Amino acid sequence: MKIKYFDLIDQSFDWPQEEFQLSDGKLAFHGIPMMDLVEEFGTPLRITYLPKIGQNIARAMGWFREAAAKTQFEGDYHYCYVTKSNHFHHVTKEVLSHGALIETSSAYDLDIVSHLVKSGDMQQDARVICNGFKTDAYMSRILELRDQGLSGLTPILDNLDEWKRLSANSTKPMDIGIRIATEEEPKFAFYTSRLGLGYNRIMPLYKESIKDHPHLTLRMLHFFVNTGIRDTAYYWNELNKALDLYVAMRQICPTLTALNIGGGLPTKNSLAFDYDYAYMFEAILEQVAMRCNAAGVPHPDIFTEFGSFTVGESGATLFKVLHQKRQNDRERWNMIDSSFMTTLPDSWAVNHRFLMLPLNRWMDPYERVFLGGLTCDSDDYYNSEQHLNAIYLPTFKENDPIYLGFFHTGAYQDNIGGHGGVHHCLMPGLRHILIDDTEEGGFECREFCPAQPSEQVLSLLGYAAPAAQTEPS
Ligand SMILES: Cc1ncc(COP(=O)(O)O)c(C=O)c1O
């Protein structure tokens, strides 16, 4: 009878998979035995496997090259990384070393850019896409850095007020872009995205103001569909509307040479994940080439801004099951040694499902469970997989604990949950380990940060260290 956890996975999915292997009932991720990490560093633990970042950038560049050859596409490809998905220096450094550009979203993001230029990780004239709503602080940083010689800064206009402030205050030549406000999918609560300018405002803005500006040059149209790059009628419809505008604008604006198709390339969130990346690249380039050929305009350079795809698959978050609570005959709660709300906030806020697997005991029988987090919030739980409305794990045993891995958690979780700081029920921030490959074919680990100490949390809350007690005289 097939009752082992291994049988469940082996019968349900292709197994083993590229990044997961099994040895002696224990899981390895990119060849790294996860239980060795648990033994060395303990749980809860955040890990970042740095080589995956460069591998994904190279994969996307490869898909573009193949697609361009097949569709006779003549534009270049520029891979940008949107820092908001993971701001850590070890990530931006890795991204830049693989030939990607940076996209920013706020004023402080530009301080990161400035730091990267000073540290020599980034060229002074590298293109930097400045997206997002421009507060006065964000706009001033753009102008200041441009004055200091960062000639590749490319602000993307989100609204007309930004144009007024930028055009009135810029003193040096600068490329700019305009974000097109897309129509949202019918299931959304609103029709048009709040981000960007409506289609019918863009052409008049160019003709009436941008065209004759002494320093600012329209270089890029930007569009980003919130729901991501998917093979759906909605996506193709939005892309085609953007292409209509691109070709119409290109006919009157010779400097408009770039089309930015945003982020939204999906990441593997289940063992059953099935997404044909090469096909999507080809289908997009085919559409762009066809529309440009028909209108007699040159093919644009394509920019993408992949956040999740760049960094998501490099991350994993490891927990131990501390205890099993049985609340009735059917519901078994495996309590993890941290919180879902604070460490994987997307699982709670937007019901995002990550790829979850046990790290040990694969040859043991399994049972259906719910996973509970340690905060006293009833929403702090995890109870389904991407492909299944349930969770199965090796049976709980008090004296042989199960360890769990949530994989591909590298994008947004730290930024939304907050690194450092004060968390719900004072859950401490996780110990974080960076892993790199070695030249000998092994791997090496270094600690990025320890588990957050209580003193740090208390000090943030205003509990200054008590003064040393003195004896009354
Ligand atoms: C303008 C822009 N570009 C890129 C991204 C990255 O999206 P993803 O992480 O899905 O690739 C976002 C995400 O919100 C965005 O707002």
C-alpha cells in the first residue's frame, strides 16, 4: 500500500524536479541539504540562494534572444529589476552583476541608486527607470542626482502634475517615459488603474508640451498589467491597446524608441506549475513586430521590470512544527515556530500560495493538517496549496519533529513584513542566511542577520535600558 508522503508527491507530480531532490527521506534545494542548514542555523530561518537570481536573469535574456530570432524582432532587450520586490544590497549587487538595470519606486530607492554608484556596483550613466508616484522628495532626488551626473535617470510620468514639476525644474537633458493607465480586469473593484495616465491624455501631452521642451525627451511608453503576463484575452487586449498608442506616437515622435512592458512574469508556486515562458516571450514579440511592421515604424527596444521573477525563486523560509493541537475529530493544527502573518505576509494578505514541502520524514505516512502561526490572530494560518485545497504532511510525532520549507519566498515578503522593526505579537525577525555556490561545486553560507534580539524590539518601543540600580545612601 502506498501511504508514504513520498508516494503522495511521486504519484501527484513529476518528481524529482530541477531544484528539489530527495536523499534518505530528506529534501535538498538546489543541491543544498535543507536539514543540514536546520541543524547548523536552527529555525525559523530565512535563506537566500544568490545564484538563482543570475540564473533567472540569464533565462529571460535567453528567451528574448530566441524569440527575437524567430520573430525577426529588431529591438534590443533591457532587463530591469524592480527594487521594491527585495531591496537588500546582496540582491541589487547580484542583479547588477548579471547585466540588469534598476527600477525605483520612491525617494529612498534613489538613495540606494546613489549608494550603488558610489560603491562602484553601478555605472554613473546606467539607465534607471524611476517609476511610481513622485512626491516632492522623490522628484527632488531625481533632479539632484541628475545634476550630480546620473545621466541615465528616466522618470516615468504617472500624472500631469509630475510633468509640470519636472518640466519647470529640470536643467539638464533627461529621457522620460509615460506610464499608460491600463483598464483593470472586470473582476476588479475599479475600471482603470490609478497608476499612470489615461490613453487619451498621452498624445495631447506630448504634442502640447513635451515635444518642445528644451531638456526633456520622450523615450519610453510604459504599461503594466496588474495581473501579470498571462496568456489571457485580457492581457492580449491590453497589450494591443498599448501597441496602438505606441505606433501612433512613434509616427510623430522619433525619440520614442522604448516600450516597457512592466513586471508580472510568474514564478513557480507549486510542483504542478506550468508556464511556457519561451512561448510568452515569442507571442509578445510577434505582436509588437506585427503592429510596428503594419504601421511602418521601427521595432522598439523592450524593457521589462521583473521583481518576483528575478528574486522570488532565490528565497526560502524554514520552520519547525512545534506541536500538534487537535481541536476536534477532524482538525489537526500543526503549530509552526513563527508566524505566517509576519514572515510570509502575502499568504495572509492576498492569499498567495507558496511552494511548501517538508524537509524531512518523506518516507513516513502522511496526514491532513492545518498550519497555525504563533500570533494569537485567528488569521495566522495556512491551509491550502496552490493545486489543492488542503495540506498533507508526514504524521506528527512528538519526538521526531517535522521541519517545513516554504520555497520561492524571496520577493516582497521581507519588505512587506518589514525587516527589523516591531511585528505582530512581537514575533522576532528571522535569522537570515545567504548561500552562494563555490568554485569547487559546493556551497557556502554566511549569516546576513541573526534572529532579532529582544533588546532591539524593546528599544524600538521606547523601553530604554534601565539605569543601573544604585544603593540608597
Ligand atoms: C511598475 C511596476 N513594475 C514592476 C513591478 C514588478 O512586478 P512583479 O514583481 O510581479 O514582476 C511592479 C509591481 O508592483 C510595478 O508596480
